[in-house]
Amino acid sequence: QVQLVESGGGLVQPGGSLRLSCAASGFTFSVYGMSWYRQTPGKERELVAGISSAGRITNYADSVKGRFTISRDNAKNTVYLQMNSLKPEDTAVYYCKRRVVADLTWGQGTQVTVSS
């Protein structure tokens, strides 16, 4: 069974940094692209970043370009999201998922709160 476990969130001041991790299991991780999404109450989930199966191609939402970096370690079945220069508007629950349109498997998410 596909399982995704996000971690690394927390409370950080504006301008600070966090590194999120997504530990994957139950599928052949290395053949799937992966994505990070985020969601705040009352809003749809927003695609934040994506990465191809081998990690050679990445994409980012305009709102995070230059600040966030997605990466992966296929030997560890883990996707990362390095978040720098955090802003209050980055506050959300962050989720990872396989980059497959019909795949609706989500982890529990990890809360990121950016506040002074």
C-alpha cells in the first residue's frame, strides 16, 4: 500500500528556513515523479514544486521560485523541500504525492507556520 509520511514542519520567523521530508513506501519510488502541495483553510491545495523521477527536472510555483528547492534521494525513498526566506503567506499544511493525475494518495501533511 502506498504510504507517504511528511515531516519537518514547525514554527519559524519570517526570513527563516525549514527543510521538509517525505518518506515514501509501498511502491517503486524511483520511477515516479513527486510533488509538494500546500493547503490553508478554505483554499484548494496548491502545487508548490515537482521533480522528475531521476531528479533532473524540477518545477516551482511562481510564489516560491528562488526560495524553495525540491530534491530527492531515491536510495532513501525520500523527497525533500528546502524552504528559505519564508514568508507568512507560506503558512500551510504541506503534503507530498506522486506526480500522477489520478493518484489521490496523500500523507498526513506537516504544518508550517511562519510568524513573528
